Amino acid sequence: MKTLTLIFTFLIFGHCALAQSATEEISKTVKIFFDGMHSRDTLKIKSVCDKGLILKSVYFKADKSTTIKNEEFQVFLKSVMSIPESITFEERLLDIKVQNDELVATAFTPYEFYLNQKISHKGTNIFILGKIDGSWKILGITDSRIK
């Protein structure tokens, strides 16, 4: 009976440890994405993204209407590289909430976006990730943008 209890305990804690590890890996992947964006390092961004990454933005306008914009990954990378050094920008993540299983995950990240140290807009990012060849890769990002 003690052996059975011990095995059960290891299974429960082992599963929790694996889940915690995956959550940490997923959060790290998201942080690497933003580190790359803030440093204008497209190689760093690409290192955590699937080449078929899908980007969508939902804009909430002052008149309460919405607009949805799709952006190609390569266009996004070019826009990051083209930001002049004289412009500072930072997307401050307020939290990272991760849900995952062994192969897919979501990361929900409310944020505030600062341009030249002034808040430009805020919203939420939703990252879709997949475990590809043992590493978490970002497959898609949808964000909301509220002025």
C-alpha cells in the first residue's frame, strides 16, 4: 500500500512539475519575442516563431466600431526593422496567463504600448503556440488595440 501511495504521489507531482515547466517555457518564448521586438532583432523574433505565423489585430475605435487588420509575418518583421533608433517603444506585458497541453498552448497577455515613453494604446495579445521538434513556437498572434 505504501508503494502504491508513493507511486501515485510521484505521478501527481511529476505531472504538476511538467505543467509548470511547460508554462515557464511558453512564457519564456513570449518574452523572447518581445525582447527581439524591442531590440529590433528579427533573428531573435524568428527564433521563436513558426515561419507561417499569422498576425491579426482588432482595433477598437473611439466611436465603438471595430476594424480587423491582417498582417503578413515578413511585413511585420520589416516594420520592426524600419523603426528609427530615435523612436523608443515598449510593449509592457501586465501579465502572462498560459494554458497548455503537451502540443498546443495559448498565452493571454494584457499590455500597454508606450511610444517615446507615452502610452499610445493598450489591449491584449493572444498567442497560439505549438510544440515543434521539442520547442514551443508561436503559430499565431491576435491582439486588441484600444486608444
